[in-house]
Amino acid sequence: MSTRPPGPRGEPLLGNGRRYSRDPFAFMTAVADAYGDVIRLDLGPRETYMLTNPRDVERVLVSDWAAFGKPNLDDAVDDLLGDGLLMSEGDRWRQQRDLANPAFHARRIAGLDDAVVGHTEDALSGWEAGDRIDVQLELARLTVRIIVTAMFGTDIGEETVKTVQENLEPLGQRFEPNPMRAVIPNWAPTRENRQFDDAVATLEGVIDDLVARRRGTEETASDPAGDAVDSPMPMDLLSILLRAQNRGEQTEGDLRDELMTMLLAGHDTTALALTYTFYLLSQHPDAKARFQAEVDALDGAPTADDLRDLPFTDRVLSEAMRLYPPVYTLFRESKVDTRIAGYRIPEGSLLMLPQWVIHRSERWYDDPLAFDPDRWAPDRASERERFAYFPFGAGPRHCIGKQFSLLEAKLILATVGRAFDFDYEGSELDLRGSLTMHPGHPMPLRLSER
């Protein structure tokens, strides 16, 4: 048996890069269908291998995770996120993860329900039956406000929200697949590079303002989680980091990297998951009616305790993240020469773990392209390969904000679903790859009375 995995032939110089950049989702699906579990790709200067079997995902993310680190895919990622939790490695990552953990404790997360619902109700106060809203934009604005309250311990004004949103577009464009980008240095004064640098500087200014507002209150301010936190001091992430800085354990750079990571990663993925959920419910009236009946049965505004009474809502969200995972592929780097499924993977190789492919594979799901929330009923879900579904990653480096994101998303779904009916009025869904998977166009929902 060959020790070199199969894969598609590439073009001279560009390899498979042009096909991938043209439509990463169609490309990943096509090569998975053609070549199987381990696929060699030519996407740049390093060997790249795409893994499509949950067994291998489990090995890379869980059982042998220390042998597969976070790669440096693009210096622009370092410019944006620095050495924050998402990108840091080794002792630095462990230190920062341990430091951040109290902000994501289960009791604290549950205690944020009032803040999530309060912000959602404030947003809904500006919506009226008959309005046609861009749901992705509206949800991104809402989740920015929520993450700032939950993890920065303060509020953010409308103009600042607008500033954040306006500067996300050049960031997203910078990370869209482009085979020519490898030959253009980040310091080159191209229009794209200038817009990216300006956007990063603007967002750093937003973070500086939030930090300045909180500095000096990190031991006395009220915590948005309220009585759920058994601590005399606030346990939002910013307060924790400021106290660590006071002890000499964090620098200004450390603070900036963690807060930039939280501001961007902490709101974007949840907003996208909700966008695709509302879109799918709009396309499936029977599921929408079941969802509405379930949330209507709640006694008043939803709370964290109510979520156990929303099993169908939970299934709807899981199914939306299966079909449209906001993080559509993960990357790891092999730290040593190794073998996966009998193939040699050289040290320094990139590994792609594509949620987009695995979540939609007929190997792991019946009728995989169908929207079927009941596939998450306990009796059906228990029969599935465990790592055939990993929207938040897995293992020690799974998303630290997973439980908060799920609580936030379900509370927003329930609050909106009780207030409005909704119908998608946009074009056929077209997807754009970047650090996360975005719609390539506005996502208009028409609101109507319930």
C-alpha cells in the first residue's frame, strides 16, 4: 500500500489553490467524495492533508491532541488575534485557559440569562411586524452587545456597535481563500492590506476604550451574572485579566490579544449559527410551527432553567450547526512524523478537519442534506459516530465559550420566536469562506405578528 495519500492534481504554481478559493465548500465536498478518508492537497507551501473520518478527528483533537498543534496559517491572523486563547500554544495556552475558566463556569454562564434576554428584548423593541430586516446584521449587532456585557462587564453604545460591524468586512475579506495571497507580503501597501490594518487599529481602539472604562473597577463592579457567582469580586473575563495584570501576570499585549479574540470569536459564530437557524426554520414551516409551539408554552420570558423544556429548539439549533457550521474547517499542524489511516504524515504538515464535509456525509447521516431536527432525538443521536459532529471542536482545545454560546443562542431563539413570525425573502443561500462561514449576501427576514 502506498504511504502517500491520494489527492487531486493541481495546476503549476497554484496547485489546488484556485479551485479551493473559487468555492471551498464545493471543493472540499468533491475531493472527499473522490478520495476518501485522507486526502493530500496542494494549497500552499506546506503539505496539507484533509481528514474526513470521525475516527481520525478524534485522534487529532482528543486522544493524541498534544502531537497536533495550532498552526500559523497567515501572519495576518497573528496581527489580528495575537497570542490569545484561540492561537496560543503550550504553557502560554494552559496559563491563559486556566485564568479564563472562571468566567465560563457553568453557574456563571447560567446567571447571564437575564442579560441575554434583556439585550434581546431591547433589540426587538426596534422591530415591528411588517419590517424586513437583515437578520445576520441584526443578530451580529445583538451578539456584540451581549458578549461585551457578559465578558467585558460593561455596555457598548450604538455607534461603537456600528464601528465594530463596519470593520468586520475588511477583516473577513482578508481571510477569504486566495491563492495569490501567499506571494504578497502583509507589509505590501495593497488596498486590501491597508484596509485590514486600519480595521485592526480601529478595533484595538474600541478595546482600549472598554478597558479604560473598567480599569479600577475590577474588584468592585457588579457582575452581570449576579448572585450565580460565589465570589466577592466580579468574574467577567476583563475583570479577571485586569486583576492578573495588577499581580504582574499579564501585560498590555496579553490583555489586548485575549480581548480581541473574545470580541470577535465570542459574537460572530453565535450570530452566524442563529442566522442559519432562522433561515432553515423559514424554509421548513412544519419545523417552525413545532418550534413556535414549544417556545409559546413557556411561562414568560425564557430563563436558563427553561432550556430543559425546549428539546425541539435544541434539536433545531444542533441541526442548523450540522448543515451550516460557522467554523467550517479546523486546522492543526503535525508536530512529529506520524501515520494516519496507514499514510505517512510528515512533521510540519497541515491537517484540515472539515466540519462542512463530515457533518454532511452520507457515511454518517441518513439523507444528510435534509433539515431533520429529529435526527438529534436521543435514540437516533446515540447511534452516530461521536466525532461526526464537532461544531465547537473537541478535546482539551474545544471552544471555551461553547456553553455560553448555546445558552445565548437558545435564549435568543426563544425570545424572538415568541415575539414574531418570520419568513426569508432573500436569494438562494450562497456561502463565503473566511475564518468563519458567512452568507455571501444579505439575509432578509420579513417579520409578522404572532
